[in-house]
Amino acid sequence: MTSDPEPPAPRHDSPGPDAPAPFSPPTPAALDARLDSITRQPFRAKFHLRGRDRVTADLKGPATIRWHAYDLIAKRLAPAEPYKDGKQTPYKGHPVFVAQHATGTCCRTCLLRCHGIEKGRDLTRAEHVYVVDVICRWIEREMTGSRR
């Protein structure tokens, strides 16, 4: 009589059963295609960098704007249950805020609808970087006029 083999011991480097599926960042072409799709939505299409927000993006430069985006996302979007979710992102006052509305990264509901990132859990580091990449790419496209 043969006995059933024992199940393998859990690996400490593998995610647990409740962990999100691994997130792989898109290629630059795929990111542009996603942005093209999102920015064709009527609500998202009306957002552009204008006035002070455009001047801020120009004066601060891409590296500083990326740092601001990373910090703002960490505080306002990355937690499992962000404070005032759905109302936490102003419509103006910083280029990142405008970009968040334009790219569907303004709240966890929009993040789910536009990017498929679930609600109710903290963003992984890869997802956090992805959101920052989306925002910064949109700002770059606005500043260079390559809206496609």
C-alpha cells in the first residue's frame, strides 16, 4: 500500500494565498496604448496641463515631478483604504493631480476601472511604481505635445 505524498513545505519566498497576483509593468508601447485608450474617455479627455500646473511641471522638471508623484501616491492612493477615497484628489493645484484625473489614477475605484488594480489592499511596490509611470508619462506627453 502506498501512502499519499506529503504536500510540499511552504516556501517563504512565495506569496501567500491572499497575496495579489504578480504585477508585471507594461512595455512603453503598451503604456502609451493604455493612455491612448483612457484619454479617449470623454471625462478624461478634457484634462490638460494649463496655466500654473503647466508652469510648475516645466519649472520643476521630470525628476522632481516623479518624486512628487511617488510621494503623493504613497499618501493618497497606496493604502488599502485611502482617507476620503473618491474625493482625495483635487482637480488642480499640482500637475500630478491633473494627471491622476486624466489617467484614472485619482481614486481606488478609478484605479480598478482603468487599470484593473483591486481595492481593499495596499498597492504593491510594483503597482505603486506603475501608477507613477502612468502619471509621469501622461505629463511628459502633455509637455511635449505628443497627445497622439
